[in-house]
Amino acid sequence: MPEGVDGSIFHPYLKFQETRPFRFLFIGKSEIRKSITETLTAFADEFGNDDKFELVVKSDFFRNPTEKYNELNQIIKDLNCSNIKLVWGHQTLLQLSNLYRRSDVFVFPTKAEGWGLPLIEAAACGLPLITTFYSGHTEFLKDIMSSCVAVQYDLKEISCPEYQEFYPAPDGNFGKWAVPTIKDIRVSMRKAYDEYSILSTQAIKNSEIIRTKFSWANSAVKSLEVLKKRNLL
């Protein structure tokens, strides 16, 4: 059963008209699975302190948030890039939707997802996507590949202690996930910038597909159909 997105909140309309750098946006928990450190490093390597570009990172974590914040903030400081901005902690739905609408490209080179809520919200807002094509989010990406830049990756065994703690495998087989390199992400970010005009035009069209096909109402209908087939309703 698919999850959904609220098209009345996450949409490409009412975009801010403002003078600012070309903005990449990342939204996701501060964990290895999201490839957040690789994304930061790739941006720093490709765009450095060029004031024509900016990376905004919205992140948090549900356990030891202060420790996680300090770790992530230190990584950003070590990269010595004044054009990387960190937004930490709770944001309202309006604040989140405005983050999307104030950005140009959404970058999310995740190693694995059950669904990928920030990714589908970005798509609903009409942003081109930089992401891996692997696991749960392929369910909706396959309909909008024309506005995506696919990040190359290698499938590798999951060895992350944090992930293994949250998703225990009694048999010791934690499976594999998609591991992009910093170079893979860097190449994809440059491609998204170079081809932005084409990708953005297509992303606005694709947002209609996402907001229609993956509305929460449609998700509810499909969920009811599954429950009926299993004689649970």
C-alpha cells in the first residue's frame, strides 16, 4: 500500500520571487542511511564557497538530538563552506513547504527508503530530484523519471550499527543498500544545475502526477481495497 502526499500543502504554486543563490535542498534525518555526509562533501567539492550556489540542510534526529546536531554542525564547519546552511529541529508543515518552494533542486542520495516522504513532498512541490533509484521510493519515482537525476551507486552489505540496532535481523542478514560515492553525488548535482531549465519544466508537470496519483485519499482507497481482499472489513 503506498503512502501519500498532501497536495494542498505541498504544491508548486505561490513560489517566492526573490534574488538568491541557486539553492539545493536536503531534508532528512542525520544518519548514515541518508548519505548526508556524502551530500555535504560533494557540494563542498563541487561548488565550494561560490556565492552563486547554496545548500540548505534541514535535519534532526529522534535520539540524542544535541549530540547529533553537534556532530553534523562540526562536519559543516570542517568543510569551511559559508554557503551551507543548517536548519535543525522541528518545522511546521508550512515552514517545510516553504523550504521546498524556496529551493531549486532537491538532493536526496539515500541508501534505502521504506517510502521517502521528503522526496515525494519535493516532487509534489515541483522540484527536480537528485536521488538513487533503489528501494521504496522507486514506487513513485518510476512515474516522474523525466525530472530526476539518478545518482549512481553500488549495492553493498548493510554494516551500519545504528541501522542494525533499529532493524534487527535474527539471522544476521541485514541485506544490502545503495551506496553512492561523493563523486557520484557531485556529478549529479552539477548535471542538475546544467540541465535545470529542462528538468524544472518537467518537474512542474510531474508534480501534478504525484499530487493526483499519490494523494492521501487514493492511499486510503487502496488500503481499504487490501483490507477487503483479506476479509478484514
